[in-house]
Amino acid sequence: MALSLGSHIILACFGVAFPTMIFVVHLLGIRGNAAALELAKRWSKVSAVLFAIGAVSGTVLSFEMGLLWPGLMGKYGDVLGLPFAFEGLSFFVEAIFLGIYLYGWGRMPAKVHLLMLVPMATAGVVGTFCVLAVNAWMNNPTGFSLNAAGDVVDIQPWQAMFNSGVWLMFAHMWVAAFVVVGFCISGVYAVGMLKGRRDAHHRLGFMVPFVFATVFALAQPLVGHVLGLRLAEHQPAKLAAFELSETREQPAPLTLGGILVDGEVKYALKIPALGSLIARNDFDKPVPGLDEFAAEDLPPVNTAHLAFQSMVGIGTLLAGAVALFWFLRWRKRDLLENKWFLRFSAVSGGLAIVALEAGWIATEVGRQPWVVYGFLRTEDAATDNPYLWWSLAGTSLVYVLMGTAAYVVLRSMARRWREGEKDLPSPYGPALTDATDGGHA
């Protein structure tokens, strides 16, 4: 499940953020910017490839929910059914309007064609919200009761879907999607500029996603901070693991780095009092200590702590980099002419993906040993099928093949565009004719 989610979440980010970026360059294009219109054409075809791969990986996940977690779906399936149903509908809406947009070049009026991106982008966001609603519910279970026999009764699916944690968790993921996609796309054009391609196409291809990355990278620390303030009340053991807090202190220090060895924190830098300010927004509020919880109720502390600090550290680095770029641009210095900045931009997409994965590891590992927090333990939810190694091997093979296929196809498309081809056939699309040359009717 971790392999599948870790792979699919990257593609999900593109489903959330990429249509909005395509909308911006397409809008610039129909207002007379030829380079922008060409970007919209190319990005729409890249989006189609990523959507096709994402559809397969999402299908694998849907099977895994039932096969790997019978204790969860068998008991709480009725509680979780509503958001999963809406997610399925959102997927179909996104696919339909992606198809209309993809094949609409030269076949639809310009403004109507542009507007096809709106329901496509909306469906991507709604689908992501529905998935986050399930995960938020697992962290903040509500909308049901248990009778004396332990059966789920009094189900309220709307209350479960719109639980107390869903909006902040969704905001955190929505912002992260734009950070990942913004840095990934701008990084591609940074590589091109490092190779001497400094034309309007590459500069615009860098700047549009980089502006999105800037806005959302600067917003993410605030969203993450507000989300983190809930932990002391709702998941104190997770907070203690994140902060690597051995015992309750008031005010608590901020622990940078370090690991827990035999109940003792080693190799850490501690900054007095700052932990309470960051975790509780108040110097006078304590951070819970690991010694307050039974060993069987603690998550894998080192994994949760290091993943959390990796996410925060990389996020801070990316936010600082974009702030420096715009400050120097304000001072009339163009970092797009600086090779070291372009090199950093080239790897920034990878850093953003690492931060994304680290954030999800922190969230999911930090919730352990619970699948449904406070109600259902992981060991009681997971299957005990002895042949899981075979399914893991098969799933791994599927993801390797999908990743290889995506790389080969996208590299081939990029090569052909560099060689001057303008209108590559869309995946599964009709062949272009002289009457449908990619322009607008």
C-alpha cells in the first residue's frame, strides 16, 4: 500500500495543479502569445500521458483497499462509501473533459475550448478532496457509533466526510500539489536553459509554474503550522514523536535532528523554548512527552520524527529559495542567467517530491498503531494472507513498467518537439489533417 500510494500521489498532484497552469498559458495564448499557446498544446499532451498512468495506479489502489484491509473496509466500509463514490464520479468527469480539451484543438472556438479546463481542474480538486476526506476521517473518526457488540451503527456519512480535520488536511495537500508540480515543470525548463535554450518558450515555460511554486511554497509553512496546532489535542503521541520529546517540558525545546536510542535522544541540537512556540503557538504550553504513552501506543518514533523534519527542512529551503529569487529580481538581478540557480531549480522538483513523500510518511507512520485512530489498530485491519509477497512483487513490476513507459513516452515527445514537430498525435486521438492543424476555428 505504501508503494502504491507513494507512486500515485505524485501523479495525483499533477491532476490537481497541472490543469490550472495549462489554463494560464492557454489564456495567454489566445490573447496573442504564440509561445504560451504552444506550451498549452504540449502540456495538454503531457497531461494526457500522466492521466493515463494515474488511472492505472489508481485502479491498483482501489483493489488494494479491499484486498489488504478487510478489517477496515469490512467494518467501516459503509462509513467511507460516500467520499469514495464521489471520487469515482470526479475521475470520470476529469477524464471526459480532458478528452474534450485534448481533441478540441482546431475543432472548437478558442474561448469554449479554454473553458473545458475548468471542469477538468475542478474534478481533479474534488477527487483529491474526497480521498483526503477518508484519510482525515481515519485521523479524526466521527459519523458513527459502536453498539455493545462492537458493530458500527448510527452511520452519518456526511458528518464522516466533513470531519473536523478535513479542511486543513485538504488545504495542506492542495498547496503541496502546486509546490510539487510548479517546481517539477519549472525544473524541466531550467535544464533546457542550462543547455543554452534561452528562447521565449523556455523562459515562459519556467516562469509560469515557478510563479505558482512561489505562491504555494510561501503559503505552505503557514498552512502546515495551523494544521500542526491540532496535534496536541487530537494526536498527542504523534506530536511527541514529531518533536522527539522525551518528557513533558514547559516551555519545550525545539529538537533538530537526533534519533531515539534506548529511550534516550542522541545526536540532536536542542533550541530552548522554541518547541512550544512552534508546536503550541505559545511559550507557556507544553509539548507531550513520549514517556506519557504506553509502548504499544507509540508510533515508530525515529521514522516519524525524521520524516517530519525532512518535510519541514526541505519546505523551508524551497520557500527561502523563491523568496531570494524575487528579492534579487526586485533588485534588478536576473537569476535566470545564473547557472547555480538554474542547477538548483533543476533539482527542486525532486526535492519537492521528497518533501511530499516525507510528509505522508510522517502523517501515516505517526498515526500508528492505529488505522482508525482510537478505534481500530493496524494489526486488526490488515489481511493475514500468506501470499502477500507475490502480490507485492506483481504490484512492484506494474509500477516499474508504468514508470518506464511514462519516461520513454515523455522523452520521445520532448525529442520530437526539439526536432521541430508541432502536432504530435494525442494518445488515442484522431489523426490530424490539414483542416485540423492544431489552431483554433
